[in-house]
Amino acid sequence: MEEQQNENQINIELSEEIAEGIFSNLAIITHSNTEFVLDFIRVMPGVPKAKVKSRIILTPEHAKRLLHAMQDNIEKFEMAHGKIKTQDEPPGFPMNFGGPTAQA
């Protein structure tokens, strides 16, 4: 039984650099007939350009599995911490970060 369990396990390595993560406040999703592309972007106030910080390319099947995994995790999060508040409309550009406008 133990041998069968070991065959089905994957040893996943997480480097320190990747473990730190990348902050993103904007995601753009595009797709073709063979792949989904998720671009994660960090938009900063007062900066007219934003760079893609990370790009993930998935097969359609894996994109759907990710969708279901996210739905499951969001449901568990909301059961523990309450409903996540969202705005009805996507953010406009430039994004308003809610603080006072800086002047130089």
C-alpha cells in the first residue's frame, strides 16, 4: 500500500525567490483554442506604465480545474472570514487607489 501511495506523490520544490510571491492588482486573461494565458500585472498610482510581473499559460482543461479550485477555496475562505466585498464594475484606468493625489 505504501509503495502505491509513493508512486502517486509528486515532490514539489519551492525556491525562496518563488515563495516570496509577486503582488498583482490586475489580471488579464486571454485565450486561443489551445491555451489560456493569465498575465498578472502590478499597477502603481501615478505611473503611466505597468509591467506584466508573471505569465501563466494553461491548457483549457487545467484552466477549468483552476476555476473550480478557486471557487472551492473562495467558498471556504468566506465561510471562515465572511463574504468578500467586490465592486460591480471593473476598475477604470487610470486606477484610483483611494488616497490623496500626490503633487511634486
